[in-house]
Amino acid sequence: MSDAERSEEPRLKRIPFTHQDHKTLLAMCNAMRVAAAANVVATLINTFVSMQSENAGGMVGVLIQAAFAALLFTSASHFQKVAETDDDDQRHVAEGLEQLRVLFLLKGALVIVGITLAVLIVPIMIVAGALGAFAAAS
Amino acid sequence: MTEPLARIPFSPKDEGRIDSASRWMRFIAVVQIIGSVIGLVGLVVLGTVFSLFGSLLFAKLREAASQSGADVHFEADLIAPLGVVLIVVGIISMITLGVQLWASMMLYRAGDNFAQVAATDVADQDFLADGFSNLKTYFYVEALFAVLAALNAVIGLVGMGAV
């Protein structure tokens, strides 16, 4: 079957998940929401602390955590519809996984940026330290 | 009982997105696994070093205290409480890292399951169900750590207010 034919196939309204699978989905949705909500609470408190010390880095962390929370909540709502309705299961599964894709992509991007900075900063610090020691000795 | 679907007619675009999601899940899982393993190895090394050289350090401190004439009950006032604190912190850290390692392995398995959904048409529904089950475990652990982080933030805030 060609990609064009596969793109035009009708989506499944109902994926015949078992009752146990539905329970698993709902439990996963609840865990995602708890994780998102708890992270938002921790982030809001840390925002307050950052504002007291005028720490700009804290504000960036807030925005990132807010984005993660939004993605988790949206993904959870799609998966909940898969468990509780038989309207458009396939679309909700695809949309839920798409939200998770963006979430893990953002986390991956942050990891890559962090590793890159660490790899760049360590040699710079070593060179700066050596130059400082040389300047102090002379 | 309905047979599980061998193929769910995801569009090529959706399959591409599911495949991408699986790759990012496995990437994050690998990073977390490496971090957890490094942490566990580091804890073991620290514990070993402390047990080998800690008694030597305390002997030197005791000698310095007795020479200075200070009235310090080293064993009762310093060594015993410090030792208990270090052991408790070490145990909690190892449990935390172990749980994080296990959750990361669940995330990796979920990524594997979703990759099978995108790449094959043999058992899409079963792979989806297994993927959701593994994701559920991962998010349970994430929720636990997030709640502990929130409690920590609240305690810190209360402490700030008290100061």
C-alpha cells in the first residue's frame, strides 16, 4: 500500500483496548497530571524565591517547567478520551503521543545544550585558570 | 473477546511522529540511566573512601582536640551523629538513584514498544498497550519525585519565612 493510500485510510473510532488497558491508561493520565501539577507548584515557589533574589535564570526555568506541564496535561487529556470514549481513539492516541514527542524533544534539546556547554566551559575554565596563575606568578 | 488489532491504520505522518517520539524517549532514558549509574558508582566509591580513611581523619581530629585542651567528647558529640547522618543520606541517595534507574528503563522499554508500532504491522494494539503500561510506571515515579520536590520547595519557603 502506498503512502498516499495509507494517508487516506479512515481512522479507527475505537481501538478495542481491554478493560485492563483502559485502567492502565487512566492511571497513566493521573500520574502525568500529578507530576505536572507538582512541578508547577515547585516552580511557582521557586519563581517567588527567584524574584526575591532577582535571578533571571530562575525565570527561564519557570517558563520551561510551565511548557512541560502544559504538554503533560494536554497529552493526558487525549489519552483519557481514548479510555473513556469510543469517538476517535486513533486520533487521540496519535495526538497524545505527539504531545509526548514534543515534551521529550524539549528535554532532549536541554540535555544536548547542557552537555555542549559543559564540554565548552570546562576547557575555557582550565585555560582561564592557567592564564590567571601565569599572570599571578609573573 | 475482540482480538487485539495487528495493525492500526496510522498515517505515514503519524507513524513518523510516533517513531520520533520513541527515539526521544529512548534518548532521555539513556541519559537518565547513565546519570543514575554514575551516581550509584560515585556513592559506592565515596562510601568506600570514607570507610577506609574516615577513621584516620577522626583520629587526627581527636588528637588535635586533646592537644588544644578542648573539652570535646568526640565519639558522642561528633562522630556518632555524623556517622548516622552520613549513612542515612547515603541510603536515601542510593534508593533514589535505584528508583530513577528503574523508571528510566521503563521509559526505554516504552520507547521500544512505540518504535514497534511505527515500524511494524504485526501487533500494534499490543505494543501500544505495553508502551502505555511502561509509561505509566515511569510517570508514577516522576510524579513521586515531583511531589517530593514540591514539598522540598514548600519547606524551603517556610524556612525562609521563619528566618
